Amino acid sequence: MAVHRHKRETNARRLPRAALVAGPLAVLATASVVTLGVFASDPATRDLIAADSASAGLSAAVPPRQQVISRSSARSTIEPLSKQERVTAPAATRLAVRKADTKLWTSEALNLWNEPGEDARQVGELEPGEKVLVTGRSLDGRVEIVVDGAARWVTDGFLSEEKPFALGGDCTNGTSVASGVSPNIVKVHEAVCAAFPDISTYGTFRGDGEHSQGLAVDIMVSGGRGWQVAEFVRDHYSDLGVSYLIYSQKIWSVERSGEGWRGMSDRGSTTANHYDHVHVTTY
């Protein structure tokens, strides 16, 4: 019997090993390309692609995306500066101090503040009659001045271009009052003499009433000038220790100050009716 052997034709039926490997890889690569193409074409999925690739180790060089902050959003969350913040900003203050070139007089004693506004801190005081450099800036009822090179703030309304009169200033006309009068009479004379140096006659002691006690003085002046003196003394009555005034047949007293100048009865003469002098009685 003839024995037939069937030879296995492996060379004819078996594909090369390289082809067997390349085929599936090609399919996988094609699918990956298609998938990536689809995802990459959609802007909403790009971040997902980057994240998946990094986690799979396919693109370790790709850094994580940074958070993007919208400039318009950032601007919308910043609150604008208040007027006080703008005025008291260091740069604005330095410029104001550097450009200050005007000086004014203080008319009253003033507190110095480090800034305007209710939260200001007191940092010193100014005496009346001091000349200070001003910047021209004001805010919240205060004005900015320069003290020792630093910006300070004082209450508005108490700075003047003219030097204010200081009570008890220099008496330059050589007049005086008799010794033994009250200290308040001395103050009245000094104040009136400094403010009205053209007045040269003052009557103090005589034998009746407050004059005999050294509590009264007659300032010899008449007309409109007399009213200027009378009103000046009345304006400063508290500092001068004045009790009452008489001029031009009218009287003003501390006890009845709310009534102003009151008329008096006729006493018969110009002097008796006080038309030629201002009578001042002190405490």
C-alpha cells in the first residue's frame, strides 16, 4: 500500500510575523487617530485630551494648564478709591507739600490732625497768630497745611491773609494807666492801645463809683471811632474781664447781653451821656 504523506504547507499559508503584528497596530493607530481627530476638533474636549494623554504617559512633557483669569473680571472686582484715599495717597501728598507756596495766619488755637475725616489722629496744636504754609487742598471741613515739612490738617475757616490782632499786644504810643488799678483795667488799656494807637487819653481813678475802686476806665474817643472801640471791647469782653460798657447814651452789659445795646436816659451833657468817651467797667 502506498503511503501518502501530506506535507504541511506552512510557508504558503502562514503570514509573516511582522505582518501579523503590524496589522493590529495599524488598526489601533487608525482608530486612535480618528478618535483624537474627533476630540481635537471639538474645543470643549481639548483639555480632556491633554489630561488623558498626560495620565496615560503618552505626553508627559505637556504641563497642566494654568488657570486663566479674565482681565475684565479682575477689573470688575476692584472697588474704586474714595476721595479721601486719593487725596491722602503718599504720592499726591508729597506733590502737594512740594508745590505749597502760600502762607496764612492762624486766627485761633488749632488742633493738628494727621489726615481729614472722622478717623483722624491729633498730632499737635497751633497757637493763634502763627504763620503757616498751606497747600490749597481741603476735604471734610479741614484744610491741609505744612508743618516741619509734613502734611497736617486743621479746621477750615481759621486761616487768614492778615495777621490777627492779639490781645495785650504792644502799646506803641507811650500811654499807660495809673498803678493800683485792677489787672483787668491794665488788660483793657493794653488791648485798646495796641489796636488803636491813635487814642492817647485814658481816665482811671477819680472819687466816685467804680473809678474810685480802680475798676473803670474812660477811653477818650468820639464819633464812629468811638463805636469801633466800644464794639472791639465788647467782642473781647470775656478775655478782658469786662462787666459793662457805656457809649453814646447806650449801655451794654454781660448780664443782659442778649438785649444788645440799650438806650439810657438823658443825663444833661455830652460827657455825662458818654458821647466823648467809652466807659468800661471791669470785674
